[in-house]
Amino acid sequence: MNKYLDIFKNSYQGYFNYLISEITSFHWENYFYGLIIVSLLVWGLEIVFPWRKNQKIFRKEFWLDLFYMFFNFFLLNLIVLIFLSNTAETLFNDTLGLLDLNVANFQLLDLNALPFGVGLFIFFVISDFVQWNTHRLLHRIPFLWNFHKLHHSVKEMGFAAHLRYHWMEPIVYKSILYIPLAIIGGFQVEQVAIVHFFSLTVGHLNHANLGWDYGILKYVFNNPKMHIWHHAKVLPEDKKHGANYGLTLSIWDYLFKTDHIPHNGKDIELGFDEDEKYPKSFIKQEGYPFTK
């Protein structure tokens, strides 16, 4: 029990100190200023090259999404996520210990033993594929869909909509990612930072008011013209659970036939069935899944 009390104390104290350090110092893998810089750049692109020209710069629920960006990216970690993540990791390792096993028993590949670019590529592809599958589960399992509805409550797309999601989502993603990443252990902070900022940028672009598809690269990378159909309110019967689940890469959707881009989706209605009944305030949105 004392061990878990120490985890509780160290998680909060450690992340608080980390957050203060991020705010008061600047370095290339700085998540706090990295988020601000990427957001300003993509927002600037929206303003200069708007796809939906009648959409306001401060679009519908812009400020709510901006709050979600900083809440989910930083405050959520401080409030609960780091503690839960550290506790879950310790419980998992303790359970393996009871079985006379450890994470090293599952490790099939050490990325540190590979050239940097190769290890980085493997880390990126495996993590993106696992997250693509996790995203599918968020749509197909009713319990998880009630949490994911928050992200799909966006009615006008913009860069900040990328980080409008319920706090349960990162718990689901991180839990499912843990074992696959343990199997390819050895990834370094630099690798995580590069993949993180690349995925953050692509995610912002996917949700931005931009009419881009990257040409032939659309079959590799997710893009605004593809992702807007993921948020479409009306989908065909064979895609009733959703389509275009890719986070950074679109290739998984094309490989597994979950792609859906029937025509230019510039002005399609976004949302989900009966979204007019979905709460509009932050507190009620956070509590919504627990009332269902």
C-alpha cells in the first residue's frame, strides 16, 4: 500500500514540477510551447487558405475547443492521468512478478539496437496501427462510443477540434498501447517527441478548415478532405459504425476497406444521431457517459 501512496505523491509532484519546467524553459521537445506553435501555424493556414470561406475565424465553439486543448494536454495529466498511468503500469508489473515474469520476457525487439531512423519508423507505424484499431473500438463498442461522442459533437471543423475528447479516451488508448510498446521496448525520449509532434501536426491539419488531400500521399497520410467524412452525421449502412479511422496514417483504412470519401465533403453536416440533445457545457459533457 505504501508503494501506491508513493506513486500517488510522486505522480502529482513530479508532473507539477515537469509542467512548471515546461512553461518556464524552452527546448525543442517542449510539449507546452510545441502545442502553441503547432496550433498557431495551422490556425494561420486556416485563415489564409480557408476551405469553407463562410466559416468564421472564431468558429462555433472555438473557445470551448481551445479550453479542451489545454485541459486534455496538460491539466488532465496533472489531475488524474499520470497517476492512473503509473499505477496501472505498477499493477501490471506486479502481476507479472507474481507469475515470475517481467516485461522483458515479452520484448521481441529492442529499438535501441537498430539504426535511429529504422527504430523511429517501426515505433511510429506500430503505435499508429494500434491507435487505428483502438479508434475503431471507440466507435463499435457502445460503452466507449458514449465517451467518444464528445469528439464527434463538433459541428464546425477547426484545428482545435483535434483535442476535444473525453478524459477516458487517453486511458483507453494508453492501456491498449502498453503491451505492444513493451514488446518493442527501448524507444527513447527523442523518438517519442518526434512521433508525438508529427502526429499532433497531422491531427491539427486533419481537423482544420483546409481543403487539402496531399495528392498521391492521401493514400498514406490522413488529411482534411478524408477526415471530414469521419465526422459526417450521415453515413451509408455498411459504414454505420464510422469510417476513416486513421489518426496519422490513412493507409490502414484503404488496406482494411474502412475508407469512405464519396464526394467533396466541404459542406456536409457533422455530428451524430440526436446530437442536438448532447450537452453544450464542459461539465455536462464530461459527465454525459456516466448517465448512460
